[in-house]
Amino acid sequence: MSADYDTLAKTIAALTEGETDQVALMATVTCEVHHADDRFDWTGFYRVAEPGLLKIGPYQGGHGCLVIPFDRGVCGAAARTGEVQLVPDVDAFPGHIACASSTRSELVLPVRNAGGEIIAVFDIDSDQPDAFTQTDAQALSAILSQVFAR
């Protein structure tokens, strides 16, 4: 089963309408995205807790790393650069942090608020190699903007 991003975007928009609490928004987005696609083995947010440091937020799947500095791993790279990280093979990514040994590929998207500041990263892991595409990145980035940058 592959994600139907049009339906997913509409569902998330309906569920989050009027909500301003970031944790509630993150929990809802995580749940909906995680269950939308069989490729998504671990789905969740790492929040910017202090300058240069991410802390785990709402997620689905096995437990993740609790703290990730901006200078480590795929999540840190997304937070540090503000750019989407689409990693077909995590073992080939310099400094990859193996929070789960089953992870083969990863997609991490920066999450910005209405002011354009990075408030979190949205991390999706797959136990399949090369599981993610630019289409996934673009559709999920649009959903994140719709929810957090309004």
C-alpha cells in the first residue's frame, strides 16, 4: 500500500483545523502519515529543544533516539541545513545514527513555523532500501507547511 497524498492532506487538514498546540498537531500528523503507507516503519518528530539540539517528539513505531545534536545523523543534517534529506541507504550516510538496526532508508523533512524558523524535523524510516522518492518528499513537505506554517 502506497500513500494517497491527496486524501492524506485532506484528512490531516480536517483533523488539525483550528488546532494550535504543536504537540497535538505533531501527534496527529504522525499517526495519519504512519498508517498511510506500508513503507513507513518509524514515523515521528524531533523537536528543536534548544539551539543545536533535537529531542524526540510524538512518534509511531519502536522507540527512537531521545536526543540528536544538529551535527549528527540524518535528522541533524535536516535541522542544520534546512534541507530535505532523502537517504536511499542509511549505511552510506556519513555519521548516520542507528536508532533502530532495522532501518535501511530514511526521509527527513525540516518543519518550519509561520515565521520560517525550523521548529522540528519529521523523520520517516523504512526497513526497505531506497524506499522514498522525491514525490514523497514534496507531498509530505506540503502537508507539513499546511499544518505548521499557517
